[in-house]
Amino acid sequence: MWVDLAVTLDVVIVVLLIALIAVQILTAIYGVEIKNFFYRLRFTKKRQRDDIKFLLDFFNNLASTLVKLSADRVGALIVIENKDSLTPYINIGNKIDAAFFPEFITTVFYNHKSALHDGAIIIRNWRIASLSSYLPMTKKIVNVEYGARHRAAFGICEKYDCFAFVVSETNGNITAMHLDEFKRLSQSPEKLVIEIIKLFSSAGTFKEHKTTSKTNIVDEAEKFNKRNQIKQK
């Protein structure tokens, strides 16, 4: 029995020594590649976190902007590129390249005397690409309660894969359009951001962002809202 145990221990020691030697040989030969692999793995995880945070910030800014405009009954039209390019309508508007932040958006739509007040703001790659872009009106018969902004939102979404968000200056209602879908959205910022993210998710937008899982960003948005609710109590 003791002999068998000694033999077994010898075999284990030999196997471990062989494995150690093999690791050393592989490290000597492929050391740089192995180091780069773990660096890329760490970098990818960091990039995923940064990507999620960036998109979450964008959607929270969009939601807070729409809620502010809705509360003050200020009409607005915001269009976001998805899979189709909106270059023709960006070019006929006032082209800019600016980060999306609520103060800038509300300033544009609140100033009724400004020429930039009319038309749509177009977003490309999560940045403002143009102001006061005039869009094609739908030729379909729509309810009389919907004005020019709604008709323009219907019109652009009929022709292009994009998202259009409209705030009604009549009643403050927030609506979203994508292709042939039309949806009334919540006027609560916490619920609205989740609705917006799910709208983009269902359209396959996050498939273009390989480092971003659509499940992750929805989960992160819900966690963000819960943290805010706790802080407010």
C-alpha cells in the first residue's frame, strides 16, 4: 500500500514538473502574445464599461431633455440616425458637430424667435449633427391632433430607418416613431429612459456596438434609477 502511494506521488510530481516546464517553454516562446491577450481582455472589459456608461449618459440626457420640454409644453423634434444615413437632411440644415446635452437642446427649442427653433435636430453617432433640418411630410392621413412636427416625424421614419422623438406643444405628450411604429412614451424620467433604451434594443441598434450588450445597458439603466431613488428618499 505504501509502495503504491509512493509511486502515485512520484507520478504526480513528474506530471507537475512536466507541466511547469511546458508553461515555462510556452511563456518563453509566446510570452508577448500571452501578455497581449490578457491586456486585450482587460482593455475589452474596460471598453465595455465605458461604452455602456457613454450610452447610458446619452439616453439619460435625452430622457431629461424630453421631460423638461414636455413639462413646459415646448414643441420639439429630435431625430436619431439608426441604420440609414440622413446626410441629405443634415446637409440642408445647419451642420454642427457637438455633444448632446440638455441645456443646449432646450435653448434651441425654447427660443421661438430663433430661426433654429423650427425643424428637427438630427443626431448622428450620438452627437448633434444638424439643427433646423426640414424633413419630408408624410402623405398618409393622420389624426388632426398631430401637427407639423408629428407629420415630419412620420415622413422621415417612413423613408429611413431612424428614430424620431416629438414633444407636443399642445399637451406635452412625448411620442417616439421608428419605421411604422408609433408609441406614446412616459413623462417620468426614470420610466422614459428605460422605454427609450428598449426601443433602440428592439430595433437592433446595439448589435452595431459589439462591446455593448443590450441586456447590460438596460440592467445598468435600471440600477442607475434605483440608486437615484434611494438618494432622493
